[in-house]
Amino acid sequence: MQAQKPRGTADIFSPEVERWQHVEGVARNLCREYNYGEIRIPEFEHTELFLRIGEVTDIVQKEMYTFLDRGGRSLTLRPEGTVGVARSFIENKLYGGVLPVKFYYLGPMFRYERPQAGRGRQFHQFGVEVFGASGPWADAETILLAVDLFKRLGLTDLAVLLNSLGCPDCRPAYRQQVLAYYQDYRHQLCRACRERMDRNPLRLLDCKEETCRSLLADAPRATEALCPECDSHFETVQAFLAGAGANSRVEPRLVRGLDYYTRTVYEVVSKDLGAQNTVCGGGRYDGLVEALGGPPTPAVGFALGLERLLSILKTQGRTATAGRPLDVFVVATGESSRKQAPRLAQRLRHAGYATDVDFLDRSVKAQMKHAGRVGARTVLMLGDAELATGQVLVRHMASGRQDVLELGDLEPGVAAVLGRKDG
RNA sequence: GUGGAUGUAGCUCAGUGGUUAGAGCACCAGGUUGUGGCCCUGGGGGUCGGGGGUUCAAAUCCCCUCAUUCACCCCA
């Protein structure tokens, strides 16, 4: 195996890439309707930026693609989008401008992990971020945008899970409650959970082990430990969602991995994925901008995995794409017509027709066969005899019908053949 | 980082110790000297993932390695 892509990466082309373009197009259009503007930020940042947040998450701990550049700087391929967008918000002093600002991004992320279904080392996310809005409508709007995207792509059987992690005022107390609760059952917990007690107690709620799960029922619930402000915020988010007709479910064991989240957290999950069943994850992160050296700025957003989204589309059979329709294939049959073929192809291209032409000096039969294989709707046949009298043949491939066209009248003639339903 | 499954032609796979490793599809050419799809005939194409070992003999058995894939951890 000589030519071999790096582990966990993918080559995307022909029929697949059209599906990507479709999804991206729908997302961009939706963002226009919701008035989110695109932001394009670097695909690598100073390693320091990622280290300043999320010290306890695995993604920072052991999954970063970090390298030294030739100037000795430590740089890291972005493992997610939010931190970079927040950095840009601060660096460009957007907090001094018109607020709120609403961004979306679309692009590759990098994490050093063992690949599995729905997980690669380079993967792609569509995400949105809102800065400068603390009210619950902002939370709800991002969720509605995601739900609309799925709806517009024709996806079904998705569930929106909601939870609130509280704020710096009420979360520590809840964290203690969880810790205290599990302390009594420490000997029953799985090994991973015993580590979680020290590293990230809230993660205890999310364990998949049977015995740990059985403890969950009586565990303290985040939503019952919220301070009055957080509680009212969360209630209002839910009311907005319900009012907009979006189904969602409060899931007390939902705990997001990145530790800059505050208050609202949410996920969209699908049973049409493998073990990695989250297609979209987001929430509010009111502390992030300040943690990165900016002024206190509330923010909320989500990231959505495009590979996972495409995977659901595939299993739900929503993969119909137009492909790449080729209007005309130019076939040359003689000495002088072979010289004319590329010129006619150019003429048709400039008239707006997707047009291709043989490069390989193949036989007429081979050219015809090729035209059929690539799905050309029509073939323009150039013969020396017809060219001498200023004519060409146009063949409608589906019906086999052929017409004679005057060279001077080429474009309208092709248009007529393409427009005819039955040829 | 841990565990399981799988690597044979471009693709899907057969071949589990014994001649020059096969099939279907795809590709190319001819049958049809200027006409695709269907049919017929022929052709090109293989370091059997890589390396080492056992054996008279290895695609086949053993070890290592790389890759793919699924799961854990964690996450989109």
C-alpha cells in the first residue's frame, strides 16, 4: 500500500461530495434566514488557547494534534470551533460593536482518537455561536435552527435532549450533592466512575455500566438544584421551544464534555447512528469569553457533526441527489471534426451547457459508450461530411432520436432537444 | 490507550498446505471501417496489506507490523 491516507481521514468525491454540497447549501441558506453570518477562522491556533479552557476534558488532555512550527511556536489543529470563534470575537473587539453577533461556521476539526462509526481524526462541523445575548430566547433560537436544519433535510426520529447545569453560583452545590450521593456507593461503582469522582463528578451521571445506571434513579437532579435565576431561565427556554412546536425532553443525566458550559446544555441524538449517537451538541457558555481575556459576555451555540448527519441521511434513505447532469457530450467522427470538437464544446459551455468532449482520440463507438456511461443527456456528433455543409447531428440519448442542426443555430437547437421530454 | 472482527484484480468475493491464484461486475478492443445501453468473442490488470518464521511446498499454519472496521474511554 503506497498511496495511503492518514488514519481517520477520508477522501470525498463524486456521488458523495454532492451530498455534502447539498447539506452545506441547506445550512448556509438556513443561516441566512436566521441572520447568522459566516465566520472563517484559522484551522490551527496557539496551543495555549485550547489549554486555557477545558483542562479536564480528554479532548484537551490527550486528543490534540499539537506541533511546533519552524519558529518554535506550539500550534494545535483546532479540535472544535467555539474557542476559536470566541478568540476572534475578543481579538477583533466585536464586543464593542453591535450586539448580539450571530455567527456560523463550517469546516474541519481534528482530534487524535481511535476511529469508529461516526468518528474520525479529521471530521467536519457546522456550528453557530451567539455572543452578547443572555436571555433564554438565544438558547432556544439555536436549538430551533438545528431542528429546522434536520427538518429541511427530511430527517425524522431525532430527539432533542435538554438539561441545565446551573451557573457558578448554584453548580458547586449541586456538584457536592452528586459527590455526596455517590460517595455512599463508591464500592459499587465501576473503575471509570471511581476516577470520575475525582476528575469530573457530573460525569458519574452519564455512565453506561448497569450498576452505575441503577444508582442514577435516586441521584440528585440538576434541574432541582438550580438557583431561582437559572431555574427561571431554563423554564423559559423550554416554554419557547414548546411554543415553537419543537419537541424536547429534559434529560437529567445530560452532561456536556467541555467544561465552559453554563446553564442550558442540549444534544440532538439519533438511533440511526452507532454508539456515537449525538449528531448535535451545544449549550450556553457565559464564562468562556471572560476566561479567554475578554469582557464578561454571555454566549450560546452548538456544533453539529456533518459526517454523522450524512450518515443519518443515508440510513434514512434521504440520499437522492441530482448528481452531475451533463447536458452535452461532443463526439467527433472524422479527421477535421476532431479539430472542431473542442471548439464546439467551448461554444456550448459559454452558452451555459455542461459539456464534455473526448480527449483520447477514441473510436466513435468508444466515444458514444463513454457518453452513455457518464450520463450525457445529448451527444453532438460532428462528421466531416456534415461539417462541410455547416451541419451537425444531435442525438437525444434517452430516446435515440437524432436531429440535424445548422452550426449557426447550434445553441437554440440544443436547447430544444434538451427541453423535449420525450426527445 | 484497551478489546474483538477483517485485509486475495478497480469493486464484491471464492479459494483453509500441493501445477502458471479464480469468478461476477467494471475497464479496453473486436463482432458493427460514422452511433451508447442488450448480446457474443478476445484482452489488459494480482508485491494474495507488509516483514519474518515453520515446511520439500504457504493466499492457506505461527509471530510481528500496518490498515480497515466495530466497541470501550471520550465526544460532533
